Amino acid sequence: MDSITEKATTLLALHRPGDPVILPTVWDAWSANLAAQAGFAGLTVGSHPVADSIGRADNEGMTFGELLTRVTQITAAVDLPVSVDIESGYGQTPEALIDGLVEVGAVGLNIEDTVHSEGGRLREAQEHADFVGRLRRAADAVGVHVVINARTDIFLRQIGDEADRTARAVARLELCAEAGADSLYPVGFHTDDVYRELVAALPLPVNAIADPASGDRVHLASLGVGRVSFGPLFQANLAARAAELLGPWR
């Protein structure tokens, strides 16, 4: 257990506003090894890329067990802290989610507020925070400080009036911070002004999404974010390059 607790502590310490941890989004042992060999300090396992890699749909088209199978292969292949996108929880209890992740060597998670198993409804703000709180208590119970990245989809789904969308996202994520989250993820591509507003308003490191082909780490750092991940875009860029290589051979 010492190894997993050390990895959890390491992952948490890497979240530094203005000097963000870059967590390449991987989906199998091969992609995890690519990122590890490139020198990154941690990884995140993306639900969308994993689902694509096993022929399932995103938005919980795979089961939690199928996801854990892939995470097991990744943690066996690389000696790095690994966080896992668990979407909205695959219909599992927070306790089962933590037990499953820790059992396969994961030390972080991303939890979103769109409930795919219930028609894609958005959890109420306090409901989502309560889920985060149960995840934190479950992690405490097993003695591993699983790093919780609490996500809201308000921007991604363009929910409500744009005029107060940032304020509503902040209110949601503040509740998650109070419940025990370690970082906050207002998922979406934002203007610099919106990023600055989010970073200034939120009490924990902010997760930004970036395209590895066109994003700029230095620029995102200057905006004050504390964590950067790639969503499905690392896999998508590799797929585009593969199409270029294979096309002439048709």
C-alpha cells in the first residue's frame, strides 16, 4: 500500500496553479508507455479513448469493469500516478468506485455531473457535491488520498444563459471543493478572460483541456491553471496521422 499512497501524494503535489501538471490522456498500455517514455510525471485515462479502443460508445457505453480491465493493464505497464475518468460513475456507488480504482492501482479520478445512465440529466449542484463528498470519505476509509477532479459540463453542454454561465459553474465547483475535491474541471475550451475569471474565483487548481497539436503549455500556465489534460484529442491526432500514413496504401 505504501507505493499507492506515495503515488497519490505525488499526484496531488503536482497540481500547481501557474505551473500546471500535464496529464496526457491515454487509453491502453501502449499509449501509456508513449507518454511515460516522453517524460511525463503522471497520466490520466480517458473514458472516450478507452471506449473507442474496445469498440464501445462514449458516455458510459462500456462498463466500469471494462474500464478497470484497461486501467489494470496501464498501471502494470507504467510506474506513474494514474488518474481515471469515471464519467458519472457507471451507476456504481462512490464506495464501489473507490474500491475498484484503488484495487487496480489508480490514485485519481475525474467525476462529471452528466448522468449518462439517467438520460443524460445534469446532477443538481448539491447532489453532485454530495457524490464528491462520498468519494472523499470512501477514499479516506481505505487510506489513500485519491485525487478527485470534480467536473461540470455546464460549458460543454451550453446549459442556461451564457451571461451567467461562468458564475453558475463557479457556484457548482465551489460546492465540490467544500465536499472534498482536489481540483476543479469546468470542461470546455474557454477564452483567456474566462479562464482568468475561473482561476480567480475558484479555491482549488483548475483543470484545462488542451489539444496537444495546437495548445500551448506556457500560455495556459500564464492563465493560472493547475492541471492540463487532452480529453480524446491525443488519440484523435494520432488517428489523423495514421490516416495520412495508410491512405497511400489503399
